[in-house]
Amino acid sequence: MTSIRLERCAKTFADGTRAVEPLDLEIRGGETVVFLGPSGCGKTTTLRLIAGLEAPDPGGRVLFDDVDVTEVPIERRNVGMVFQSYALFPNMTVEDNIAYGLKVRRAPARARVDDMLTMMHIGELRRRRVDQLSGGQKQRVALARALAVQPRVLLLDEPLTALDAKLRDGLRIEIDGLLRRLGMTAVYVTHDQAEAMSLGDRIVVMSRGRVAQVGRPRDIYFAPANRFVADFVGTMNALKGVARDGHLELPGGRLPWRGARAGEVEILFRPESVTIVDAARAQLTGRVLTSFFLGDRTRVVVEGVGATPLIVETTERREFAPGHAVHLALDTDAMLTLDR
Ligand code: ADP
Ligand code: MG
């Protein structure tokens, strides 16, 4: 299984755009690494550097299994790629699309194409033209084509972004199963944090061409390294208060405070770390600003606890009408303080 290493890889485009700042990254053999970040942060460019579709600025190196491939063109790197836009031949059949890479390499195609059709559950579509397929079917064909040539590395750039929600969930589960079963090295680009959390062995959170944090999904979620990661991954509440005498004083109440710092501090916590309680057990009290019934839970936006509204989630079935008092207790072990 192929490991990938990027060493001081930067990318400046001809027009002067610095898409990627000098970046060092190690991807272990067999690992699924997800690049996560907002649009324009450099995810696709980094993926293209790995693929050999872009060359890094002078001084940057790309290594596969410790061998420098910086000068090796894409067709000799043996990578499989899947794009958001499918990039299939629309007027060719499914099987011809899947066989394409094999034929280019003069490799026997027939048995391999059959295997790929079975693996992606698209056997009955083999003689259909690609332009007659749904988005989800096209993406299955694109995966089959990428895997047919038995690449060392699979690179996926937002493969589910163009699909509707239900289909996205189904194919995500399937891609996850596929990557685990094949055990191959994969790099998956997305701006969707749920996708990143569920697929990645590790996540590389990117912001403005830089790595904001690298870690397992749990590390990224529970121990964000900085404010950008805290805000980008999941929902994060922030409260400013004054720490004194073992308490944190807030506009809506007070919390126990064991932190070393005194004076003004900002705490961060996830919606699920707050519980709606009755008045007697309240640490904090605010009012319902608005609420969103999501079926399995209700998302309640609470004002008056701090300077900005808090987001709280509850599985209680009752309605939360605007203006009504909400009493809250916080899991203080789940509180974070960040200096940045
Ligand atoms: P992402 O995939 O995270 O949305 P990209 O890697 O596509 O981001 O782009 C990163 C930055 O580089 C963006 O500002 C984008 O506009 C710019 N960029 C991408 N490709 C080119 C190019 N060929 N020429 C000039 N700028 C580019
Ligand atoms: Mg992109």
C-alpha cells in the first residue's frame, strides 16, 4: 500500500494566485485522508499536486513510498481519480467507459470490467450510454473506471457534492465500505464536515492554502486546535464571561470555573454539551429566540445568556415558543477555551 508524502509543496498559479502555502503532509499506506475546508482553500489544488496534474512551486516535492515522483507525469503515477463532474465519456457505454483506462494501457479488460460492474452494483447498466444515467449511477461508473486500473492511490474530489441528500448518504456508506475492503490509500476532498467525519481515518482541515489542523475526526471535533477549526467543523457556541472565585460570571448566570485564568475569558462548547433543565437545576437562563423542529431533535436558539445567541439541541418533544424562558445546565468538562 502506497504512502504519500508532500514536502514543502506550494502552488502559485501563473496569475500570481497562491493557492497552497508550503505544505508538509504524510499520508500512510492504506489510510483514507480527507481534505476539508471552505471553497477556495486549496483542496483541489493539493489533490492535483498529488495526482501530477499540477507541479508544485520549485523546492516542493511529492513522494510515493519514499520515491520522488515530482517529475513523474500523471499517466505514470498510477492514480485513480473521481471528480464531482464525473468526467466520463457521455456517448460511450458504461462498460466502454470502465474499460477505457485498461485499453489505453493495452491491458486485458473483459474480466476486470465484469468485476468492477459487480463491485459497484451496476451490472444491468453495462450497455447503457453514460448520458442516460442518473448522477448517482454516473458516479458509480466513475468509481468503477478509476478502480479498474488498480491504481496505487485513489483520489476523490467532491464525488458526492452534485448528488441529492438521500443518494449522497447511500453512496457515502458504499464508498466507505469500498475503501475499507480494498484497504487502499485514498485522499478524499470535501467541504462537507459530516462526509469528512464519517469517511476519514484522518482529516486535514484547510484554510486559505494552509493546514489548520490534522487529526482523527474525534480530535478535530473535541479538541479543535484553533478558532477556525472550532467554527468550521460542527456547531460551536461561544460565551464571554468573567472568571473569579471559582466561577465564571455570565449575563445569564454562572458556571463553576476551575481554569487558572481570572478576568475575561471566552468559553466554547457544542450544542450537545448543554442540557435544558428545570429552573431549580439551572446554571444559565435565557429565552427562546427561535427553534427548528428537525424530527429526531429540536434545535433551540437561546438569547440572553451571553452577548450572542446560543444553539442548544434537545430530544424533548414539546414546542419551544419564542420568548419563553429556557433553563440550561452545561457539561463543564466539555467546555473549551482557546487562545486564538
Ligand atoms: P478548493 O478546491 O478548496 O475550492 P482550489 O484548490 O480549487 O480550492 O483553489 C484554491 C485557490 O486557487 C482559489 O483561490 C482558486 O480561485 C485558485 N485557483 C485554482 N485554480 C487556479 C488556476 N488554474 N489559476 C489561477 N487560480 C486558480
Ligand atoms: Mg475544489
